[in-house]
Amino acid sequence: MNRNRHQETTEITELILDAAAKARAEIGVVSKQAATGKSAKWPIDCTIGPGLEGAIACESKVGYVNGSAGLLSYRGYDIFELCAYSTYEEVSYLLLHGHLPSAEELEAYEQKLVNYRHMNQTLRLLMSFPVEKMNAMAALRMGTIFMRQEFTILDQEEAKPGLDDAISADEDSIAMETKPSGERRAIYEFKQKKQRKKKSKKSNRDDASGLEACYHLIAGVPTITAAITRLRQGMMPYEPLNELSHAGNIFYMMNGRRPTPIEERVLDVALILHADHGMNASTFASMVVASTMSDIYFSVGSGIAALNGPLHGGANERVLHTMREVGSPENAKKWVKESLAKNEKIPGFGHRVYKTYDPRARILGPLAKFHCSGCASDIQNLINTAEKVEDEVISSLAQEKKIFPNVDYYSGVIYTRLGIDPAMFTPLFAVSRVAGWTARVLEYIQKNRIFRPRALYTGTFNREFTPIDKR
């Protein structure tokens, strides 16, 4: 692997550092320890809204989002510095292990990713389905299940759980009116399983909830995504190239050519920016499944399913359609004014967490402008239109309603410039976020407690049953 691949993309490094300086100048000095602490004292009092909004479900050291200040960090490292100096390989290792790798650790980790990118059995199974007619996210979710078959023994008879492994079916045996007690450990715990007699020593295929499984998914989800891209185009998938970086391989397997250093770095930065983002819906979905003592492959499949929903994934694709609907920078002012008059939401603006400029958009905006400069007229028009729409929306909504561009606003333009089909934007999101999903699942199951929120019953009581012939 090229240890100094940033040397050919110093313009991008400077661009990110400039964005960081601008952000810090606007934000000022903010305590990064706000709303955090060493360890929580359970139970925690908090205000909870519909959809568990505001609920605190666990402790985490993986990532931190300060929405009011526009700060994002992974394991304590500022997102601007990670994008400027690091790589997705280093960042995914950081999320999983809690520290940046040494040269030896990185080399060993990269070699594992090289090995696990090759998934002939998984791709053979995937190609037996009409992927070209399927929703890309459905095909990706199916691919992770095929990975589970290739990399584990869980679907084999010898791995079938015995009846003695079962425990209480649900925690409804505790009256729902009982005040949560906030125990640190699960009330119901699995008994120590008896070791099955095996002819050989334990292999990685016996463990679908450890680091190796995380490595499989981080390496394999991109291979599946690229294969889906090719199959949707009526072409055969490309084999990964061992000498290319993680981002470089994704680009190559999707486009059929090696990326330029600029293309490789742009995609690498986009992957870093999407790697983790707090307890979002797909991360929560992954953790809920893992909390039942299911495995990481099923957990990631749940994250993919959640990301498929239009309220979570797909916003950057809608931004692209919106920019083409606006047509040109000259139409932006009129279009924004008419949209706001109709009280319509403009794709790519606003965020549930950020009440200021999304730090990821602070990087992607200048990056899109840099990467699209001097390119084909269609893409140049897209970026020019997006910039003008941003100016109009910010002048209208930023000061009063605190609405700014989010991570999705410029990412679609960047992916288009990289030759990626809009239908693959959300799968590419999953390619990056699998690092965050697996890191948080791995962290949570160390002190596992099955998720079991309560619902406020608003129905009636004491209804009398009427026989069907009298209804």
C-alpha cells in the first residue's frame, strides 16, 4: 500500500484545513466535553419524545456529535484532522479498536482487508438472483447474508442452537408499569454454552460477533456494492486489485478503471465523513438486533434495511434531482422563493442534530467545487446551481431557523463526478457506515442489555367480546 498517497493531493489537504479554520473561526471556543462524562449513573433522567427522541440508551466512546456547535469527532479525533491527514483504513481501524494503528498494525489490518475483499462464493450466489431488477439496497442486504454463509458456519447444522440455549422469551414478564430500575447488567443472561466437540481447532468461521466478522464486512460490503453496480449494467463484476487502497478498489470495481490520485482521495474523504454519526436510525437498528445476541452479519443487514428508508438514506440522490429541476444558477433565486412560499422542504438542508453548518458539509462543499472545476458542462452546471441555491436558502433560513446544508447536499454531486450511478449513492453510504455500525455493535455487546423500550398505551379497557354472529 502507498503510505504517502496524500502527497499527490496536497490541494485537497489544504482545502480541508481551510474549511477547518473557517469553522473554528465561526464557532469560537467550545467545550468539547459538553453533555459528556466519564461514566453514567443509571437510571438517567432525560426528556424523551416520539421515536425515542432525546432518549439515552447506552454509553459510547466511538463517536461524538455536538449539534449546537457543529462538531463531530471519532474516538476523540476531530473530523477535519482525520479527513486532512488520515485514510479510511486508519479511521475504520480507529473506530473498531479505539486508537490509531501503528505502522505494523495498519499493515496487518490492510492485509486482512485485501484477503476478505475476494468473495467468490458470495458473488456466485448473488449473481444467481436477478440483481438488475432489484432495489440496490435489497441486493446489498441479501449479499451480507451470503457473506454470513461464506465466512461463518452459522447456517450449518452443527451450529444450530440447542433448546438449552434459549432463555426467557421477552422482558414482558416484568410488569410494564414497573419503574425501570437501571441495572448495569442484563436481567436475563445466556448460560455458558458447552463446547461442542470438534475435530479441529476453533476457526474464524465459528465467530460471527468478533473483530474478524467486522473486518469481513468492512472489506466485503464494498465488493458486493461494486458487483451490484456492474450487474445492474448487465456486466460481470471486477475482481479487486490487491495493490489498490480501500477507496481505490471501490472506485475501480465500480468504474472498471484505476482512479487518479484526486479521485481516490475525494472518495476516501467521503468515506471518512460517512463512517459514523452517533445513534442514528441505522446504527440503532444494528444495535437492537445485536442486543438479542444475534450476530453482526444480521445486525449490519438491519442497518442496511433502515438506511434504505427515504427518511434516512437517499437524500443526496434527491438533491441531484432537485438541482436538475432548478436547471441553472439563474433560476435558483426564483425556485427557492417559490419553494419556501409553498412551505416545501429543500433536500439537503437541515438536520435533526445540527443547528448550525454540518461539519461534513463544510468539507464536501469546497471539495465538490474543487473536483468539479473545469469538468463536463452538465456537472459544472450542477455544482454552480447547488452553490447558488445554498446562498439563497441560507440568506432566507439560516439566521432565523438555523437551517444549513447537511452531508447530503454536496455528496451527490461528488459521486456523480466520480461516475457513480445515483441508484448506488445509498449503498455507497452503507459501504462507509459499516465501520460505525460494527464498531458500535462490538462496543455495546461487551456490556449487553437487550433493548426493550415501552409504549404508552392509549387504547380502551374492559371491552366485552361479542360472538361473530352478533357483530
